[in-house]
Amino acid sequence: MAWEIVRGDETSLAFRYPVVVSSTFGLLHGFGFAAVLRDIGLPQIELPTALLFFNVGVEIGQLLFVTALIAGFLFLRPVFTRVLRSADHKDAHWSALTTPASYIIGSVASYWMIERVSNFWA
């Protein structure tokens, strides 16, 4: 998703439907988690409850994180606007902020993916 934001290709599926693409990956992640729970011996009857509470916890965590980001952005918005306008821009260009943020988020996500995939061969 970070790459799609940076690319800005409005014809791509991920750019047009980011919630669908993100939700699909989240669902796949949930299936992987369910397989791990089954492998560690969780009784089949308790699997739906464990997955439900895991997903609720993840969603609450994500909402808190996004809320903190939005609060920080709103708090710093006057500073961002002043900096962007002072850089010879007539209007504030938010892509000057979203592009570096996308690269940072994409780099962290790539690191986590490589770390987790490398554990399969360790």
C-alpha cells in the first residue's frame, strides 16, 4: 500500500480500493494466525472466540494508533503548512509529507516481512 501511495497510479486496484486490498491482506493474516492457534493445540471449539478477540484487539490498537497520528497531524498542521509554503510553494503540497511517510512505513513493513519470512528457513 505504501508503494501504491508513492506511485500515485490512479488506475491500480490498490490505489482505487485501498480498504479492500488492506482488508484482504488482513484476512489472509488472520487465517495464518488461526493455523498457528490450531498448531499449538487450541481446541477447535475455542478457535472462533480466540480469533474474534485477537482481531478486536488488533482493530482497537489500530484505531488508537490512527487517532494518535491524526491528533499529532492536527497539532502540527500549522507548522507543516508554514514550512511547505515557505519552500517557494504557493500552496501547501501535502505530497511533500505523504511521500516520505510512505517510504518510512513501507520500509518498516518490508523489514517486518523479511524478518518473518526468514524465520521459516531458520
